[in-house]
Amino acid sequence: MAVKACKVCSFLTEEKKCPACGNDDLSLKWKGIVIVADSDKSVIGKEMKIGKNGRYAISVE
């Protein structure tokens, strides 16, 4: 199954709906990966407005 990125929060998933925000608008066109292990302390996570640990796309088309 292909990995898709949520167009709202950029969370990467293989599911039909984003487990992070519940959105069903997902894209197969995305670039780059950021892995956030501790969203409370992650500087990059805060810059990207990430509130949940996981894998995120850097850009989503």
C-alpha cells in the first residue's frame, strides 16, 4: 500500500483517513520526511505546528 500525506496536517499514513486529524483529503504527491519523536520538545515540530508524534511530509501537493 502506498504512503499518503494528509493535505491538512502533513501526517504520513497508509490508511484512508488521517489518524492525526481525521481528514480524508490525502495525497500521493509529497516530498521529504520529518519524524517527530517528542512533539513537546521538538523545535522542528513546533515550527511545523505538529502536536502529535509521527512521520510528516515536508511538502504536500
